[in-house]
Amino acid sequence: RPWPSGLDFYGMRAYAPGDDVRNVVWRAYARTGSLLVREAEQGVTDKLRLLVDQDVSMHSRGPLSESFETAMRVVASVGLHHLKAGYTVTTEGNKEQIARPLRGVARDAVVLLDALAALAAARSSLLDLIARVELTISPDVEVIIVTPRLTLDAILRLRLLIDRGVSVKVVALLWDDEALDHLGQ
């Protein structure tokens, strides 16, 4: 289960004015006569942003795009898993937010599945999606991108997120030989 940030014990240090009194280690004060406070380090995140590449030009062709349907199944599976684990899950598409931030409640799973069922491919690139959301993603958010193809420009934008300390994972949907070329990137 995810923990809110800052709950992992790191150590103790001397009390400084402005420190929260609830963090004072009273047993240490009783033994030493010095006020010490607990310090915590960044904990495991409990926030997930699912970025779904809806770019029609990158998905398989046909009246029913096999790669797009696979992407929806992957997003549903990952989203439901994280909701069940207690994460706050926000789902973003190329042009707009697909589902508002949802938190592990049964009805939120239905909201996510309904939003994905209504989703269609769009004429907008993964780069547009990353550019739209990159400034709203903080280092305490885990990002999972589901895409059939990464372009060099998208990879460079993702690198900027990684350099800011954001955890980024890519789910690569390989549906043709050309998509294999981008996997190494």
C-alpha cells in the first residue's frame, strides 16, 4: 500500500523554532534533556498519473484498432490495480483529462471504466499530451505512459520529467515491426 509522502522515518535532529511539536521525541527529551524531533524522508508516493496515447496515426489501422483496444485494456488493468491498492489515479488523454483524480472507492472504478469505454482515438500526438501535463506533474507523482510508439521528441520531453525526479514508466504496445525500433529508446 502506498504511504503519503514524508512518513518514512529518517532520523532525529535538534529541535528548531517552527518545528511541529508533535514530532518531538519526548522519550529522548526525558533521557537527555535536549529537544529532538523526528525527521522523515520522502515516502512512497500514493499518486499515479496514467497518460494514454490516443494518437490515431500511431495505432493500428482498421475500423476497430487492435492496438487502441489493447491500450484501453492495459489502462483499465493498471488503473484498477492502483485504485484497489489505495492510490489516487488521474487519467489523461492527448487532448483532455479522461478521468478526474479517483481514489480507491468501488464507484471510482466504475467511473474509470466508463470513461475508458467512451474514449476514442484522437488526432493529437503524445507530445501534445506530455506538453499539456508536464508542468502539473510533481516529483511525488508516479507516471505511467501507455503508447504504441515513442518519438524522439516525446522521449526528450520525458527525459525532462525524469531529470526533475519524476518516476516515469512506459508501457510500449508493440503491434508492428516498425514499433520495435522505438523500444530501445
